[in-house]
Amino acid sequence: MRSSRDAFLLFAAALVAAGAAAGVVSSARPAVGQSAPQAPVVQQPGAQPAAPQGRAVRRPVAGAITSVSDGTFVVAGRAGTPVTVKTTPSTRIVSRARGTLANVSTGDFVRVIATKAQDGSLTAMVVQDVPANLGLPARGKGSPAETRAGRTVLGGTVTQVGAAALSVKAADGSVASVAVPSTARIFTMTPLPASGLVAGARVVVQGTPNPDGSVTAGLIVVAGPSPH
């Protein structure tokens, strides 16, 4: 099974892609309900040309921050290609922090990695929570899915929180009850100040490409320090 950090990076990429599709994380701020247009991956000048200004990047920029300056930072993107990311006062920056089941509320979006018993009951190993008050349009992919490692992965909206259990409604309308023991690792998304963007941090960025190949960030998800 992938490491928790790698699994979170995939989750973060899905999170910002959902934001782009909903039109809430692009600096261009499309109207609510308007899907962000298709755009190529952003590269530096001399590589793949950038999309026209004003279009949201469909594929997130993901990688480790290599340098930081006032209002900008550089990410080692695909194949190590450097991408300059610009921030503005409207850029939203979030990170994950360790939490407890008490941090999870009805209406939150969660992604759960669980074990499945012979009777079909689910027990959470990892819960990744996106609080509803963050306003991020996270989306599930339907009913629970089995991984090659024998784990069950499900995502959806929390409909009930108990002392040691969650009820999760998936995109297809199905509701699953998941036991959450004290051994489960629970992470919650929290706002992060711009000072949290430091060299070595792994990030996933969604934003608007500029003619010079840079990206003006609408949403930045910080996954944590880069592994050595």
C-alpha cells in the first residue's frame, strides 16, 4: 500500500481538481457552477507552452518547493521541471494536521482507508477530513472500492458522527458505517498562513497559468516536508 503521505498527495490532487471543476480555486474566479476549461500542464518558457491567461489549470502542479521569495515560490514539478508559483491575497492555503474524531463534523467530506471484515463491517485505518466550513468542493467517486492491498477506500459526506464511528454518504447515495478505533490516524485540513510555504514542503497547486509560464495560485495544499 502507498505511504500515508503519498496517499494524501493523491487526495490533495483530487481535492484541487474538484475545486477547479467547481470554479472556486482559480484566480480568474469563474462563475459558480461553471467548469474550468481544459488547459495543458504549465511549464517554464522553452518547454510546453502555457495556456492562455485566465484559464484555470486542469492538471495540478505537484512537487517540492525548492525556493521561496516574497509573493512567489518555485516548485520542482513533473520530471523536476521548475514551475514558479505566485500567490495573492485571495490565494487559499491549507494543510493537514493530526486530529481526533472530535474534529469531524456532520457535513464534512472524508476519505477513509479501512479494513473490511468477513461480515462486511469496515474499520478505519486512516481518516482524512475536509471540514465543510473550508468551502472546498471535495468529491467522492461513488461506492467503496477495494485496493490491491486488500484495503477499502471510500469518500463522501459525513452524515453522522458517533463516539467511535462515522456514517459516510458516497456520491452514488450509498451510506457506509465505519468504526473508528483509537488506533486510527485522523487528519484534518486546516488553513495555513503563507509563512507555512517553506523550502522542502511538498505541495499541490491549482491556479491560473500566466504567459511567462508561471502560475498564479488559487488553492495550495501543503502535504508536508519532502522525504529525504
